[in-house]
Amino acid sequence: MNHVKKSFKPILIVLFCFLLIQGLMGETRGVESGQRYERLVIRNVVVIDGKGTPARGPMDIFIEGNKIKSIRGANRRENAYQNEEHVLDGTGMYLLPGLINIHAHIHDQRAGQPLPFEYLYKLWLACGITSVRDVGSNYQKTIKERQKSQEGSIVAPRIFLYMRAWGGTPEEARRSIQEIKKQGGDGVKIFGMDRDIMKAVLDEAHKLGFRVAHHVGVEETDAWDDAAFGATSIEHWYGVPDAALQGSQKFPYWYNYSNESDRFRYAGRLWREADPEKLNKVLKTLVEKGVSWCPTFVIYEANRDLLRAMNQPWFKDYLHPAVEKYFRPNPAFHGSYQWNWTTTDEVFWRNNYKIWMSAVRKFANMGGVVGAGEDAGYIYMLYGFSLIRELELLHEAGFHPIDVIQHATGNNAKILGMEKKLGRVRTGYLADLILVDGNPLENLKFLYPTGVQDLKDGKLIYRGGVKWTIKDGFIYHAPTMLEDIKKIVSQAKQK
């Protein structure tokens, strides 16, 4: 009998420890993907806010409807929330504000083939992206999609629509801004244009309360004009090194800007021609005038390493055949210019990145606001996954992971003018949140929904990844959305 009692003790201890841990961990109950509840409790998470401060916790987050009601230190008692109907256990997970993609395109087709909106939306949400700023799409369709997203009738991120200004004269340009107002745009997107037209566009936009995203080209205008006329953000980097040149860039006589192979090949030689002293003045002026910078490092990464870009691991399961066809070199498709892309071209672009990244870091150190966007659907960059890669490239540029996360949350919310509603884990803010399996401050790759490879007891395992995405109070299970995307891609391949 004594022998039985002694052998039974270890089992009792293990059982007791198991029950104790279960009590501390709590449980997930009453939570279904795609639902929004009157009240939801997220238990025992470590919080990484979007304001540039370290992680803190564990915390309990209380959500009512679509807003964060309160944030408290975690209550570890076993029965702390036994009367709550909807509880999400976040033990071992990190909670962040929903990521904001400040440079997105809501494509409904690629290479002449239809592309379902569901495909884009679920890729973004599975990657923790709860808001996108669309800067180029079929506007009539996007307006309808934005309404559905606001109503919660579709599974989709929050949509901010920036519509393109046009016009060959200042008067026409002003009318285009007025038309954007009538159609219900949230902001304005402009490309390179003559100085008098740009001045009219920005003036009219300010009168109507619009923010303006500027994709500068090799035009009469550059970053000096963004500062002078009050652009909200510079997209990519065009116009910044141009403003620091001594004269024109040293183009060969046969260069044709309309030939994208020429255009992007020699874009890789631009930053080295910028005068460092003049560049510092440009950056300082942009900061003084409040112009933000959305560098989108990721969209040109194929220029410095084409083979890597062509063979990204998530392409196997998640690359839609319409997007794959668009990526192939073809002068008919914007950004599909990499035929006979040489080692020399890649070397120039690698050096280009060093100077470019240094400039973005200097801009931030001067007090400038840096955002994070992906521009996916072009140049081998896949929706959602590319924004996570952009965060890695911002880290490569010299930013601490805390600051990198702020770029994609608090900073992007500020660029949108939504910093009092989005981009933070804060009482009263909209419930746009993500729960990540793993600490992204340790490894930004934990933000990839596919997770990372690791070894445990000699066996290869996957860990990390976004597990839950909450947009406007609606809860979505990221792994389930990935499976949905896989089915969409598989069915498209069969067709």
C-alpha cells in the first residue's frame, strides 16, 4: 500500500501543476472567426504599443463592440472571467496594433485575368494588416468595397481611398480634386507633374481638407516642391536624391524614360550622384515642412537580388496564377521590366540601397515621420507578405524593431490623420489588433503568418505567425484565412 502511495505522488504533482497552469492560462471560449461581440476579453497578453515604447505585460484587454474599453494588468485567478461569455486566451502571445499598409493597390485583375478581392483581403488580414491606403485601383469598385468593409459585410481590412489627380492645366487639375471630393475619395494621389499644376493641385486639396501622397518621377518637380506646396507624404524615393543633384542625372544619350528597363536600371545609379551636403538640406527641409516619407524598400528589392525575389517560399501555396503571369518580364505590364537583368545592375542597386537607407535613417533622426508600405502586385512582391518584408528592410536600414513597428502602426496612422483612432493599443481607440505567436521584437519574422522554422528535441517545427487579427472589433483566425487563400490559388491553377 505504501508503495502504491509513493508511486502515485508524482502523478498527483504533475496533475496539480497541469491544473494550476490551466488556471493561470485561462481558456479561449465563445470566440468564432468573423464575429464581433458586444464584449470581448483578451487575457494575459504582452503588449507592444505603436508609440515607440518597449513591451509591457501581461495585460488583459477589454473590447466593447469596435473599441478598446480598458487595459489592465492581467488577472491570473482561475475564475477571473468565468462569467464572461467571450474570452480569448493570449498566454504566450504578443498583442500589437493592427498593421497599416500605407501604400497598397486593391487590384481586381492582373495580366488581363480576374483576381478576387477575397484573395487580397485575406492575405492582408492573415499578415496582421487591418488598414490599407489604396493609392491606385478601379475606384468605382473600391468605393463599393470600402462601404462593405465599413459595414462589416465582407472579410476585409479598413480601406482608405486616395484617388488620382489629373489635368493638363492648373484649372483642370483643380477640377479633378473637386471631382475626387464628389466621388467620396479619402485623399489624393499625384504623380510627377509640372510645377504650376502641382501647386494648383496641392492648393485645392488643402482647401478641401485632403491629404496628398506624391509618387514623384523624373519631372520638373521634386522634393523641394513637396516641401514648398505641402505634400503629406513622398512615396518610394523619387524626387529626394533628384533634389540633391548638381544639374541632371548622368543619363546616356540613348536613355528613354518611357522604357521601364532603362528607367529602373538607371534609377539604381541615382543615389550615388546626389550631393551629400545638398541632400542633408533637402531632408532637413522636408522635416521642417512636415512631409512624411514612405520609402517602400521592398518593392525594389528584386533589383538587388532577382533570384531571391523570384523564389520566395510563400509563392508555392499563395501566389495566384494571374499575379504570377503579371510578374513575368513583359513591357506591357508596369514593373515587369527585368529581362536581361545583370549582376552589374544588382551591384548598382545594392549600393543604391545603402545610400537610400542611410538617407531615410537621417530623415528620421532629424524628426521626420517614416511610414511603411508595400506596393505589392508588382515586381515579385506578394500582398501582405511584402509588408512584413518591408519591416525587415527598415530594420536593415538601422531602425530598432520597436521603431519599425511604430512605422507600420502609429506613424502610418499619423500620415492618414487617424492618430487619435488607430495605430495604438489604447483605451478609446478602435479595436484593430493582432495576436502574434512569439515576440516580434526578438524576430520580425514571427509576423509572417507562415511562422519560422525551429528545432525542438531534434525535430523541425514551425512557430510564430499572426494567430488572430481583429479589425474594427471583428475577430479573424489567421491560419484559417491562409487555408482559404490556398484553396483559391489551387482552384485558379486548375482552371
